Amino acid sequence: MPVKTLRFWTVLLCLLPGGLLSGAVAMGQQTPGPYRDVRELPEGPIGERIRGLIDTINANDPEKVRAFVENRFAPGFRDFAPMDAHLQFFSGMYEQSHGFTFYGIRKYEAATPPEEYVVIVRNKLTQAWEAFVMNVELEPPHLIAGMRPSPARPPSDLPAARKLTDEEIARELGTFVQRLADAEAFSGTVLLAKDGKVLFKKAYGLASKRFNVPNRIDTKFNLGSMNKMFTGVAIAQLVQRGKLSLDDPLSKYVSTDWLPRSITDKIKIKHLLTHTSGLGSYFNDQFDRSSRLLYRALDDYKPLISGETLAFEPGTDWRYSNTGMFMLGVVIEKVTGQSYFDYIRENIYKPAGMVNTDSYEMDRPVPNLAIGYSKAPSDGGPAWRNNLYDHVVKGGPAGGGFSTVEDLYRFAVALGSHKLLDAEHTRMVWSGKPELGSPEYGFGFGIGGEPGNRVVGHGGGFTGINSNLDMFLDLGYTAAVMSNYDHGAQPISSKIQELLSAGR
């Protein structure tokens, strides 16, 4: 499959609950406020479209998917991606659920667009409540103009869940993860702790399918975008030490062979930290066509970034930006005179006690490192493929490093005990920035939850990669999940949130 098509499929699947940021961010709902659930399907073509979508996912049949996309999707939605990407999307939905059961149509007190239908379904594998936010054309033949999977709050007519003890939480979590592992929906490691005590810690699946090597609790998994937390903390350290200001323009630290002054004069450090810079992603067509061996040091990425333009004026909108976080790594190198990797190793990993975390180079024999795997349709049905030819050869400021659940827990403890930042600057990175148009993203951390149950953290996803760290600031829990499967961590992170939030 072409890398571009595979990357599109990965982006589509990252719209599943949990996404690219974190379980913390995923806790936010598409429409806040009171709601009720109507148990019947709408009459006529609208109900037929909703039932047809669920039945097509549940059939797990490429030919039925092809027919449904061709005949029931509006042209703009159908042609938004090649058919292979649609087939991958439906296949991935089934692999992560084993099918869905219809529950109802969600109605909100707040007004919603007349063409939008929020379809509440239950994941047969995880038993999680999910939503298909569908846009259906108002005029006949009422084709599907858009569909977005989303997390969902429990149905309004269900009794409230009771609060669980820590022992019950650990037991239910273990049963849940084992069910996913037995269904080949999870391979990786899980750790849950509270107030310095580990409640649950276990490894599942294989680090290498080729050599039948099992995962261990200290196996290193790819972090995906979770490196952004380390970059955010590093910038905050330099702010705390008076080495730079959040209001400094990017042009103060980078030369014009990265980006022109017409761009860097407008972008401030705080815009890069919050994805409000207007920059995009260096994972572009040029990267797809290039050898991964070309990109190792930060300067190697100049050809991928130098042609970028602004999608909007910095500080006026929000768009997740790998390039923005990457440029913070360039700033760190300029301010400190060290390589980004050396600075992070000495100022974050070492003081936090993270002994199995680094941006390892994938063309070198790194001990105890998990290989990432994805399932893709083939003539004989879904088949496993590894991600060795898709991923960067070495991670960096925006993502791609490796860690373990134990090291992520050490990182959380170090932050909470102010070993990495003082209390003021820890609060700074852990708080949303509504003044910048970033209420659910701080400085390198996703922000979620609700009053009395605040959650901060970050997740990461790519082909064969899914990891997540959630820190429950008010409840005292820390949850780390790492997986060498597509979206392997997301259902477990969501389940942990559900267990911890029950009865509160």
C-alpha cells in the first residue's frame, strides 16, 4: 500500500476515541451540556443510512464496504480519499470493536445542525460507549456527507455507576486488558498507580512476531507524539531559568534557512507550545518520497520545513502541528548550545530516573525494543505488517522516541514532586490557554476532565504505534499504556478513565 494512503488511513483512525493527543483530551464531548437518548432509529432514508453504516462495519467485508461507500456516500465525502483508504478505515473500525450495537440517537438541549445525527453505539469488544457523528444531506437521496467517530458519555437512561475500590479497579482492569489481548486487539504494557503505589502492572503480547519474543514490563515502545511533553517541559525549564521568554519571536532563535522572517517574526514561543502557530507538519509528500536515513539530526529536516506557509495568523486559531513542536527543539539547541537529544537526556530523563527512554536510532540494535504492527486488508483477509519502513529512523522534539510504562510513571512522579519544574511552571504547562485559543492544550500537554477530576497528559499514534500517559491531578492516579499495535492503548486508557470516574 502506498505510504500516503496508509498515512491517510492512520489519520482517519486517529479520529477514533483517544486520538493523537491523550485520553485527557478525549474526555471532552462533541456537544457539552444536558442530553437525552432516543432509542429508535429515525424513519425513512435517514434511519436506513444509519443502519447501513453500522451493518457495513459489522460485516467486515471489503466488497460490502466498497458498495456502501460508492452508493451511500455523497461525492465530496466519497472522493475525499481513495477507496483503499475507505477500506482501511472500515477494516480498522471493525478490528477495534468486532462490531457495534445500536443504542440510540442523542439529542442535546443545545441546538445542533439539522443535518447532524449523533448515533450512540456500543463497542462489542470493549463495551465502551461511542458515537458516530454523521452528517446526512437534507435533500433526497440523503447521502452521508461526513462521519466522525467520537467518544460518548453513557446513555442518559442508565443508572449511575457506583464508586469502585482500588482493588476492584485493578481487578476489572486486568480482566478487560486480558480480553483485548486474547482477541489480538492489544499488545503492550499497562501501569496504574495511585499516590506512589502501583496498583496494576503487566505486559501482554509480542515485541517481535518474527522471532516470537514476548513483551516485558521494561520493553521499550514508541512514544509517537508523547515526546511533545518532554519538549514542553524543556522549554518551561529554560523560561524558569530566564534563558528565554514565552513572548520571544521564533526569529530570535532560528535562521532564515529554516523559515523566512516574514513567518518567524510573527510566531512566538507560546504559539509553538500550544499548536496555535499556523504551521503544519513536516510529514509531507517530500518526506514520503525520501529515505528515512536522511533525517537524524534536527538540521537534516530543513528541506522538509523551509517551504511551509502559515495556515492562519499565529494566535488566531488552533491546528495540531508537528512542525511547531519540532521548531521548539531548534530553539532549545540555540539557547543551550547542546543537541536537543543531549539536553533532554540530561535535564529530563536523568533527573526523573528514566533509564529506558531516549530517541533511539532504528538502524541500530537497541535491546528490548518492540516492533510496531498494523493489520491491513489483503486477498486472504487482514494481515499483519510491521512499521519499520514507515517510521522515522530517529525520533525528535515532535515525537518518535521510545520509553516504558515504568519510565513514564517516573516522569509523572518527577513532575508532580517538582524535580523538573517548580510549582509555578508546572502549573503553567498543565493549564489550558484559552487566551491563545487553546483551552484543551497547555504547553506540550493535553488538558481534560472536569472540576474535581482534572486530567493532563499526552498520547501518541502512528502506524503500529499507540501510547498514552494520563495524570489524574485531583484523584491521585497515574495511568500509562503503551502498545505496538495501531490504537492498542486507546481502549485501555478510556477504560481506566471510566473506572476511575465511576460514582464521582
